[in-house]
Amino acid sequence: MKSFLSIQDCTSQELLELLDLSMGLKKLYQSGKRDLCLTGKTLAMLFEKTSLRTRVSFQVAMQDLGGNAIYLKPEDIGIIGQREPAKDMARVFSRYVSGIMARTFKHETIIELDRWATVPVINALSDWSHPCQAMADIQTAMEHFGQLKGLKLAYIGDGNNVARSLAFACAKLDMQFVIAAPAGYELDQETLDTANQISPGCAMQIRNPMDAVRDADVLYTDTWVSMGQEAEKEQRIRDFQGYQINDALLAAAPKRAKVMHCLPAYRGYEITDSVCESAQSVIFDEAENRLHFQRALLKKLIGK
Ligand code: CP
Ligand code: NVA
């Protein structure tokens, strides 16, 4: 494993090992001990878009492991490739740092960085996927249910980057994935076909959120308006009516179900405040697990 660009590229074994390492490091750090495997290593963090969780959790993860992180904010780098080609940036960074983490608009930018970088590249969200988020979510499910096999994740809302990474994660880890999206915002057929090739029958797309949640273990949603789609906001708010995780939808799910959201959450749109604050919500566990999962990822990729 040189880099971490998409869950689709990893084997089930690699993902399970990362989860195992993440839970081990979580225990270690909770007991007050440290693993300084990244002493002397530096991570460059390239952001074309804003961030709270990703930026802070990666920076803390590097510091926790004895290393350093350099934050390059959107104003510093602009769109990768505009001032200088991604292939030049990748080779320059490779002379200075031990790893590159990038949050980009185009997924191809991350692929291009990885093609030319001689150090590991981590996808910290592209328009196509958000693998670190999905793995932190899967870890959260594992911790709450004790196992992953057979768990059903019902995703309500936009067939976006987060939905796609969750579909791949479910396929790789023996879980069921169902998405209920409004017309025009479905998850693409290629993603569903790929998930179903990995694990036959694991991924399904339907229209009605009530049908999706009836026997679900996890109810998941994300913003209706992803970064870069701000101009479509009004139209999207109209089109997504009926796709909110609210008390009525939660009541239609089994009592054991947990509610997840990658955050930031737009209360009153894709999710209500009462659901975010309910006893079934595990949204802050997911946010915390970003740190633990990324520590494991950094140790595996850079800590050699
Ligand atoms: N969930 C997530 O990636 O949050 P940020 O955009 O704040 O990093
Ligand atoms: N789908 C959202 C996720 C934010 C963490 C976006 O891309 O903006």
C-alpha cells in the first residue's frame, strides 16, 4: 500500500488491518502512552477547500506520532495545477516531506499527485470520494455493534463523495448499503456495479427513505450542498424535500439503529437538531474516530 486514494483500491484485509491498528492506537493513547513512529517525518496538507475535522485531526495525528504537519490553505495553493502543474508540485513536495495529504475539487488531481509523488499520498476528500471519513464511520459502527458483518447502512440524501466511499467500504467489509436519493441525485450506476462486483447484492438504490431505514442498523446523511455546489443551493433545497433524517424517519428504523453524519451538519435541512442530539446519534464518535483512523493510516504509510 503506497497511498490511500480510494477504498475501492484497498483489499478487505488491508482495511481490516487498518481498523485493527486504529483501535489499538486509540486504546494506547487513551491509556496515556504514545507511539513516536513518525519522529522526524513531515506531512504536507494541501487544501483547495475549507476544513475543520480533516485539518485538525491530521495535524494532531502527526503531532501525536512525533511528526510535524504543514498546512497549506486554499489561499496559499489555490487550485492545484493553476500556478504550476500537479506533477511538478508532487515532485517538489517529495523532496521535502514524507507524505502528502490533499483535499481537492477534482479526484484526478489526487491521482496525478500520486502518479508523480515518490512519497505516499492521502485523499482528504475529492469531489469523487472521502475515504478517511468512511473508514472512521465504519470504525464507529464496529465499536457500537461489536462487528461489521451483515450490518445494514441506509444512506439518505445526495449520492455524493461520502455516499460513494461508504458504498465501497460496505462492499469490502461484508456490510449492506442502501441509498435513498431523489431523482437526479442518485449514486452513479458504475459505483453501484463496482460495489456489487466486490460483494454480490450488497448495494442497492431505492427512492423511498422510509423503505431504506426499516431494517437498518445505521442511518447516514450528508449535506445536500457539497463544497463547490453553492450556486445550486436553492434548487437543491427544493429537490431534497422529503430526504431529511428527522424524528419520523428515525421512528421508522429499528431501536438499535445509530445515526451518523460526517459533519458539518446543516440542521433543519438534511437532518434535524433533535436527531443530531438524540441518544441514537453517534456523530461526535465519528468525528473523534477521524483522528484514530488517520493515526493508523499515517503509521502504516509513513512510519516505515
Ligand atoms: N467531515 C469532514 O471532512 O469535515 P471537514 O470538512 O471539516 O474536514
Ligand atoms: N459532501 C461534503 C462532505 C463534507 C465533509 C462535501 O464534499 O462538501
